[in-house]
Amino acid sequence: MPEKTDTPPLDFSPVVERLSAEFAGVHPRATVIRCVDAARHGAQEVTGLATLDLVERVARQHLQVLAMAFAERNSPFPA
């Protein structure tokens, strides 16, 4: 189990801003915030650390997968 530390949580708003801009027109800001939060919690649970870089990479992958799933679901062509 990851060790608890007394370090204050990082401010993830720059990550939210970058990913919101990157996925504008694809995902609403609320979805980006949920993915960043989920990535932060997952990283903290698995590694004990939730760095900005790691959280951004994981959240970006989640957002890309969601976009692909949404596109497939709305495709006029059956899979």
C-alpha cells in the first residue's frame, strides 16, 4: 500500500487547462476534470505519487479512449 505523506496536494488546474484545450469540441470540461481526478487517484493508489506529468499522460489516454469509443458508438457503420 502506498505510504501517506504530509506533502500538500498538487494543483492540477494546468493539466485540466491543457487537456481542455486539446480536447475542445470532443469532450466537455467536466469530462476532462473527471478524467484528471480519476488519473490522480489511480496514480496515488498505485505508485504513491501523483505527479503532474503522470496524471496528464494517464488522463490524456483516458480521454483518447473515450473519444474513440464515442466515435465508434455513433458511427453509421456497424463494427
